Amino acid sequence: MSEEELNKSGAEGEPMVEAGSKGSIARGVGQVLLFHLLQIPLAFMTVYLSLAVICISQLAYVIPALIIARRKGHEDTVKGIIIAASLTALLNIACTGYVFYNFKVR
């Protein structure tokens, strides 16, 4: 290992995180998944309506998370948040469409 690499490593030889870190995509996805846990108590209060429209109700926590991550300069975290929120919206729209398509009034 070169002297430059040793200076960049921590006490145990682990690489130190740079001060200007851009975050990570996994961190953004993880944040959104943790925020989705907020939907559980919200679902009980709204008689499960919030789960049917999670693509709209998730905007209450995704938009502030995007603003905060962008202000801190965590561009990769912003990408992860957008990816997770988009996948959630697409899955919700597909599942809701499936339910309404198969729902027959008799």
C-alpha cells in the first residue's frame, strides 16, 4: 500500500469517508423505505385509503427529503430517493389498476 493510501485510511485500514461525500443511492432508497413505515399508522387512521393512494401521500415526506438531501449536496442520495419513490408509484398504480380491473359489480 502506498503512503498516500495509508494517509487516507482510518485506524483499522478502512477508507475514511471524504468530507464532500455525495451520499449513496442505497441510502436514498433506504430512507424512502423507512419513510414508508409511516404509512402503516396512517393507513389505520384513514381506513386504508392512504395505501390505495400511496403514490400521492408519499409526496408529504419525499419532497422534504429531496430538498434536504440536495441542500447537503448528496446527489446520489437524491437519485436513490427518486428511484424508490418512482418504483413505489409505479407498483401502486399497477396494483390499484389490477384491483379495479378485476372488481366487478354484481
